[in-house]
Amino acid sequence: MSKNKLRIIPLGGLGEVGKNMTVYEYKGQIMIVDAGIMFPKNDMLGIDYIIPDFEYLRKRADKVAGIVITHGHEDHIGAVQHLIAEISAPIYATPLTLGLIEGKLLRNNATHKAELVTVNAGEKITVGPFDVEFFHICHSIPDCVGLGITSPAGLVVHMSDFKFDQTPVDNWPTDYAKLSEFSQRGVDLLLSDSTNAERPGWTPSEMVIGPAFDKVFAEAKGRVIVATFASLISRVQQVADAALKHGRKMALAGPSMVDNVKIARKLGYLDIPDDLLISIDQASQMQDHKVAIMCTGSQGEPSSIVGRLSAGTNRQFSLNTGDTIVLSSHPIPGNEETISKTINRLLRRGANVIYDAIAAVHVSGHASQEEQKLLFNLVRPKHFMPIHGELRQLSRHAKLAVEVGIPEENVIVVENGQVVELQGNKILLGERIPGDYVFVDGESIGDIDYDVMKERSQLARNGIMLIDLSVDKLSGRLLHDPEIITRGFVTSEDAEQLIPEVRKQIMNVVNGGGLDNEKDIINAVKSYLHQETKRRPMVFVTLSRG
């Protein structure tokens, strides 16, 4: 390895929204920044969530000096429990972030020996060959930090998720002075959030949400049910303020929401009076116009509280006619269809549904184009590498960098697994390493691959036909009529017509002496079914010889 060469290895967040994770490596020593999850796309049937591929780190576990977490959102901390099962290294984070990580580990019964180290914005630590300076940045969760990472290869500013909110609800703006100070020192490389790189202008302040909630609470005749991410702590405060102002009690639903609010209150990040909070059981005994409920499920996930409310299957409480449901989040890319279906089901059940398209009940926590340009002019980096976004967003962010004067040859766009090397005044491409999806399905981690995903998709699209038959091992004749079951392929009426014809196809193969194995039956049946229906269900055959 060449002298003074810094290797930067994105394992997640570049080419998708979610599972953010970046590796910094200098002379074989490693520091990890963030370890998040990604929510599955619509075609990833049965998958709970996706984590980064840790294979590169697994082989170098003894070289990892530390894990630094920028903030407490799931796309930055969701995979920590899986990472520390493979890697034993200290975890450095701000108080709220560390509290949320501890809560997550407890909820998942994770056994770990990781040392959890609290670091505050404005402090500096040393992780192996890296001096890391933590500075506060605004986002949609308190205690969010950016990182100034100094090594013999130079100074890297890792912004993570940010926005330039001049009137944040917690009165703690981004540390502009620190960004300016980095610029005076000379920033060799900037890595920055690309989520809103296609959005012109400025991202609105979180302050605009207060009046929107005030209007919702003033006009709602029944209960107000606000759905958002469990880690969106600032939103919890805004809902609590509105509930207090309008004489409503507030209940929390969902274990992650309950735990996160408890942690944030204990650490002083939420100012909620004790007598404002009630249990869901207490809320069910009160008049609807005196109740507000905060829960998860703003993305319409079927297993979430809002998803179950829309389907009428929620256990703790049901939807009442006249309830106002507030979805306080933007759709994660790929979730738009799911959210639309959930909204429609809620409306059919008599609820009034409010979401960001019709009221300012959510604003993005990510910088839009003008803020991204301002960051370039504050930091004045020699090189730029966009992070956190799909390829179209990374590419647009790169164009913005060139527009404000960063030389095009000093801007690099890469996706997960592509090693980037910073050395002197050059930024170069290194080798490619695995940077793919690792699917988590229940207790299964990484056992599900794309072939299984393809099979699940085929089953969902075309259904299945199961055929059970027994043949005489001496004569090769059928011992009884084949048993045939279909699921998700045709209606029961159509099946009654198809199945006798399928039996004939099977008889033709058996009696014709062409039966060597199950594949002969499968090929004959598939061919017949496609000829008759123009569809290709999955066909399975169990063959026994007696």
C-alpha cells in the first residue's frame, strides 16, 4: 500500500436510499462510519429489511479500530446489531444516538461486548490513525453530527444527512463556524448527502410544521393519530406541544416509539409533562376529541400499526369513524404505491387522512440544491464525492459541485463496493469489492439470494401447481390418479376444467414410456398450461415408485 493513501469504501448508501455505511482505511487500519438498514422494495417479497455486505470487514475484523455513528435514524443505526456480531470495536456516538442504539440492542436481545462511548458535538477523538472531530448539523433528529476526519492523507469532511435550517425546533443550528474553519485548514475531500440533489431551492424549516399541526388539532372532531418514524424525535415534541395546547392527552403505540420517547425524555431531548402521556388502554376509555396517538407506520407497511389499522387487524386499538390520521413523513422511494393503497383503505374506514401532499405535516430533513451549493462554498473542498442516494441523485449532486467551481476531474461518482483512494492532490478508483444487498428474513440473515427472490416473484405472479403421483416400479403404470393442487393460478371453476386435461397429459407421458423422472412430467404440463392459458405457473412434481 502506497504511502499516505486513504482508502474510502462505501458499503451502503451509494446507489440506493438507505443502509448507509462507509469504511475509512489507512495502512490497514479501519474506521467504520454508520451501519444502517434499507427497507425492502415492493418486489422483495417476505424480506424484513436489507443490511450492507460485511464480508470485507469480516476478513479484517482485527483491523477495525472503531465504529462512528452520525445519528440515530434506522438507515444509519439499523444494522449495528448485525455488525457487532461480526466486529468487536468501540462504538462512538452522541448521547441520544447512543441511547437509541442501546434501546435497539435491548429490543432485539442482542448479546454484545461492544464498548459504547459517548461523544458530544464539539469534541475530538482518535480512532486508530484517524483524528475525528464531531460538529453539530441540523437534520430531522436531534444530536446529529458531521465528521472532520484527519489522517496523514489529509482532511475529509463527512457530512452525512443534513439541512441548513435557520430556525430549528431545538434552537441548535448547524455549526457553520466549524465548516468555515475546516475550509481555512484546507479540505481535501467532501462527502455529502445527495438525497434531495434533484430538488431546487431550500428545504423548509421544521418550524413550518407547528402551524400545520395546530390547524389539524383545532379542526379534528375525533382522535388525532400521527404516524411517523420512531426515531423522529423532533416530531414527537411538535405533536406533544399541539396536544397540550388543544387539551388532548397523548398516547404512544408501538414498542420502538415507546422506547425511543422514554430514552429521549430521560436524556433531556424531549420536554413532555408527565401528565400529558397516557397509555393506549387509558386512551380507549376517553372521549375521542381528547386523545392524540403517536405511532409508527407512516410508510404504510402491512405489519405496522397504520397498516393494520387500515386492514382492521390492529390489536391494541381500532380505527373509529371520524379519526384523523396524519402521515408525517415523505414516502421512501419505492413505497409510493403501498402508501397510496393504505391511504385509500383508511378513507374507506371513515378516517380523515392528512399527508404531506395536502398539508405541511412533514418537511424533509435533507438539504436541497441551494443548501448543497452553500455547503460547497463554505467548505471549498479540493475533491467531492456524493453519498446517500440513488445513482441519479449522486450524478445530479456531482453536477452541482461542478457548477459552483469544483473541477470536474476532482468530482467522483461511485456506487457501493467501489474503492476510492485519496492520495495527495489525486482521487483515484481502486478495486471493486462485494457491496451487494444482504437480505434479512426473520432469523435468516444472508441466506436468501436473488434466485429465491426470483422464485418468490414467479410464485406471486403466476401461482403454483403441485402434482403427486405414484407408479409401479415394475410396469411403470400409475397406481392411482395423480393428485393435483393449484394455488394462485386459476379460479376453482377454471381448475375443474384444467385439472382433468392435465391428468391426460400426465397419462400420455407415463403410458408412452417417456417417464424417466419428474422433469418429463413438469415439461409436459408446463407446455400444456402455457398453450391453454398463456401463463407459466411453477409446477412441482412428487414421484414415488412402489
